[in-house]
Amino acid sequence: MRFFLFCALLLIASPLQAAERLNVVASFSILGDFVRNVGGDRVNLTTLVGADGDVHVYTPAPGDAKRIAAAKLVFVNGLGLEGWLPRLVQSAGSKAKVVTASAGITPLKLGPAADPHAWQSVPNARIYVTDIADALAAAAPDDAEVFRTQAEAYWEKLEALDREVREAMAKIPPERRKVISTHDAFGYFSAEYGIQFIAPLGVSTETEPSARDIAAIIGQIKAARIPAVFLENISDDRLIRRIAAETGAKVGGTLISDGLTGEKGPAPTYIDMVRHNIKVLTSALDH
């Protein structure tokens, strides 16, 4: 009898415990990972742009407004990343507090606008985590100590990761710390760790490069003695092989910039993403 009474009490208690959790929304997967590390099991987390999604061009799903309406906090990157989000929050009629997790970071410029990819610097990730911990603690004061403890544990992992990146980059000779990449997401990584990301001449991400474009890239690589090339918009392997053969540059792998992968991919967490990028860069440059 006591056993059944205990089970009944558990069934009654469980919904209450679930209800006590803080409902929070993160705009995209990297931010969601930060929130998960700080909030742990004290939050019910919904991430709008999930694994392998592109936050820049996301189209809100029908259920997103409902998720935001139910949230107490909505974590956004800011710096112009989520142009679609303010209208979504407004249409949801949400009373949730919108928390800009990049607050306190000095933005770099990406053309005339702010560069939103501040998480590519690991010290900046610590600022994100601090902002998240402060917001969670303010929204749920009873759990404030838990959030701060979990944030501190994650900070230690980030500090170790930052050392890892610096040690890996230090092994690359200074004259080899440059790559050609069509990515425009690594400005903060470049500024923090001293790898130069150079845009390829004459290449549009909208079209395949012409013979003249390829000749310009080859000339650029030779003139600047660039040891590695990351050109995702060149899908024809013959062109990639030609660039490599004529310049001696190594064709690098895929750098992950704007979102995490699924569990089976190389970057299901932020720390995995940074380690993946270090491995790709060092394998292309440290030779």
C-alpha cells in the first residue's frame, strides 16, 4: 500500500516540478547550447533554429509564436543576426523578456553593419554565458545559485578551450596563418587568434566562378603565399584540384560557423564546433 501511495505522490509531484521550470526560448542552436549549459534541468528550453539550420535566413514555423508566447525569457544573439525575430515576438503577443546575450561585447564591423558572429571568439562566449546566467538568475531567484554554479563550471571548460585554441594556433608558423575563404563569419576568430581570413577575388556566392575568376584566385594565392583554401561555392572538384595543383595550396575541409550539427555530426555542441574548426585549420596550415 505504501508503495502505491509513493507512486501516486510521484505522479502528482512530477507535473508540479515540470511547471516550476523556467520556460525559455533560444533563437538558434549555438545560443541554445549556452543556455542548456547554464540552465540545466531548471529550464524548459526551446531552440527555434535547430541543428544544421541557418539562422540568417530562417522562416519562423507556425508553432514558434506559441513557443514564444509561453516563454518567460527569449534569448537572442542581437547584432542584427535575427532580423525575423522582433516581428515574431510581436505577433506572439508575448510578455517574455528578450535578452540580448551578446550585450557587453564590442562588435566588429562586417561591411557597414555590425558583425553578429561574436561567438567565434571563445572569450566572447564567456560574456554570452555571463549574460545568460544573469538573466536566468533574475527570472528565477530561487535557482540563482544553481545557475551561477553551472555557469562557473562551463566557464572553466571555455577557459580550457581558449587555451587549446591558442596553443594550436601558436604551432602554426606566422607566415602560414592565412586562408582564402568565402565565409564571412570568422572575423572574431581572426581578431582573437591571429588567423587571417582572406576573401577570394572576383567570386560571387551566387554563381560558379568563371575561368577569369579562377585565374584571379590562383594569382591571389600565389602572390599572398596562402597555404590553404576553403571555397565552398566551388562545387566542381576539377576546379578545386586545379587551384591546388597550380598554387600548392591545400584544400581545407568545412569550417562550421553559424550553427551546430546534429548529434551524429562533428559539432553537436559549441565546444565541439570550436575543436572541429581548430582541427580543420591546423591540418591545412600546420605543415
